[in-house]
Amino acid sequence: MKSLRIFAFFLLLAFSFGSFQLSAAPKTLDEIAAEQKKKEKEEKNAPKEVKKKAAETQQNEEAAKQAEEEQSKAEEAGQNAETGETAAETPEPAEQSAAPAENPEQASVQIAKTYTITEHVIGIPKPLAMMQIDNAALMNTDPKAVELFEQASKKEKEEDILKNPGEVMKLWRQLAGIAANNPFAETARTRFEEWNYIVAFLNKHQENLDKISKLIPANIIPAEQKVSLVSQHLDEFGVAFGTDEILNITKNTQTAEEIAKNETFRNKIKEIQIARCNQNSGKDCFSTAKYFAANDEEKITFFGKACGLKYQAGCDEVSKVKNASEAEKARRAEEEKAQKEQQLKNELNKAGRKTRLIIATSTLAAGVVLGALGGVSFYVMDQAEKDRKTYYNWYLADQEYPEYYWDKASKCDKKRKTYLALGIAGASAGVALIATGITFYSIEFKGEKEVKKKYNVSFGASPADGTLQFALKW
């Protein structure tokens, strides 16, 4: 009975093992193909959100991995700094940037980048400050070090060096790598570190500009908020990089006009342009004169400074503004003179000048008329005298009708006497009236004298002068 139980136990065990082997048997090719098709169908019918989420997850994982690598590099750089390597003095424009890598090889990612610069950059990089080198050390310098030092120094002076700073950084790095007979090694390391700070500053500027470029066109953001954003950017980067980049961003938006008229925005642009002008930017001196000068004197000052900085447009404008200013001054002077003369005239008339001149003119005119009539009377008198003589001679010669010629001669004599009296009277009255008129022209009332004294003017007292002034002014 016991052996029967043992046999049954082994039989059960063999059956279980066979079932396990059956379940774990390898899948056929048809089964694998069917499962693959099922999986592809499920993926094809999966919602887009799920796919997007999966892609984001993968992207986040890659970013985290990259951040981990950068952190490890930064820690390694910190350890190198603790071993006694000295850091160069930080350039002013890069004060807010991250510390550069002490190992030049760690900057290889940065120095491969190029930058788009819209205006002349002010303040970076600092000029190379060379220390005096010992003569013995200089005599034993590796020729390759001298060559690299010359190339790097020359490269730094190129106008577009900031567009591709990697070239000069590479030269300084190579120079720093020459260990023996290299008195320029410390300078090379310092310059490389300074350029590394500059690259960090350029990167921060570009990153900030990219963000603003995306935010400004957004219509949901109020214009005041946009002004605040660009003002903050200009506070940090404006003096170094100028205002063109911000103006180019804002002018192509729907709120461009509202931003351009904003007083805060205009004051900030003016502040930056004046600051750059004071640091010898001819273009900014020109822009300040053209858009922000309060008067012609300020225009001439800033245009002149732009011209002095060899900005030709400033030179062209200086003469234009001067000529326009002189013409405007002349026009204003004429207006002021005319206004002053009119005011003087009004006060003199109020003081009695107009009344006096009317009386003088009327009297003078009457005198001229009477004088003319007296002259005509004298002419008629002369003709009557001639006729009297003629008739008298005929009276003496003609014995047939003597009474007729005598009567004619008598009438002409009466006419002569009459017109003689009229001529004398007319001429005398005319002369008297003319003299009276001239006197009224020349002699001023007391009130007139006080007005002229007030304005510090004098027209003279002679009859000719008074008449002339009346003719010219009234």
C-alpha cells in the first residue's frame, strides 16, 4: 500500500512538470506576427494626447540627463578652482553671468556659437592690458607662443570679433596650453576667462531677446506691460547693444503705435541713446539730435558730436540746422521789430500823434492849395498887365476909336490889380499854412515824448525828418 502511494506521488509530479513544459513552449511565427499586428493596431488607434505625452516624457528625460551632465562638469570645474587656480577679474558687462569654466576645454560648446550684432557693441570686451615682461623670459620665449600672442591680439581688434568670439578664444586657449618658455601664459588664461564671461553675457542677451521677441507680438499682453519688459531689457543690455533690436521688435506689432507714443518708452530710448552718444557712438548722437533734441541748439550740439565721431549724416545735418536756425532767427527778429513798431505806433497815437499829424497834414494841404491859387492869380495878373499895355498902345495910335481902346485898357488894369491882390493873399496864406503844417509835423506833444522815452527811440525834430518819418511809418 505504501509503494502504491509513492508511485501515485511520482505520477502526479510527472504530470505537473509536463503541464509546465507545455505552457512554456516557444511561440510559433504565426503567433508572433499576430501579436505584432495587434500592437500596431493599438498604437494606430491610440489618442494623440497619449502620443504627445509620451514624447514629452522622453524629451524631459533627455533634458534631465543633459542637466545632470552639465552639473557634473560644473562640479568638476569647482574642484579645479579649489586646487589653487586664480580667476581673472570679471568684466563689468558680465557681472550677472555665470562663472566661466576654469578648464578651457569646458568652453568648447560656447565658443562654437556665432552671434548676430545689429549695432556697435559698447563696453565689451575690455582692452588687453599687458604687463611688463622680464627681458630674460622674453628672450627665451617659445616662438610659437609669440606667434599665437600676436594672432590673438590682432584678432581681438577686428570690428566683427563679437559675431564669432570663438576664434579669438581658441587662440588664447592654445597660447595658455604652452607650458614651457611662455611668459604670456597668465595673460592668455586671463583673456580666455574674460572672453568666456563675454560669451556668457552674449548668451544671456540673446536668450533674453528671444523671449521678448515672442512676448511682444502677443496681443493679450497690455502695451504698458510690454513697455515694462523692454525697459527692463534696455536697463541691462541697452548701453552695450543699443536700441535698434528693441525698436525692430516693437515696430512690427499691432500695439507698435501705442508703445512708440508711450512716454516711459520714449524716455528710456532717449536715455540709452544719450548714454551711448556719451560713449562715442556717432549713430546714437545723430538719433538723439533727430528725435529728442528740444531746440536747434541741442540739435547742433548732438549733430556736431556725431560729425566729430565721423558719422557723415551728422555733418550733413549741421549746416542744414544752422541755416534753418539763422533764417528762423531773422524771421523772428522781423516779427518782433514789426510788433514793437506797431505797439509804439499805437501808444503814440493814443498820446496824440495821430491827431497832430492829421492836423498837420490838413493844414499843409490847405496851404499848398492856397499857394497854388496865389500862383495862378499872379499868372492871370501878368496876362492882364500885358493886355493893358497892348490896348493902351492901340489907344494912342488909333484916332478913330480912342474911347474903345481906353475902356479895354482900363478893364485890364482893374483885372491886374484884382489878381495881384488875390495872388498876394493866396501866396501869403499858403505859406503860412504850410509853415503851420510843418511845425505840427515837427513839434511833438508831451505825451508822445514820454512814450518815445519809454521805448528809447527818437525821430528827430527837424521839419524834413518829421515829414520823412510820417511818410515812412504812417
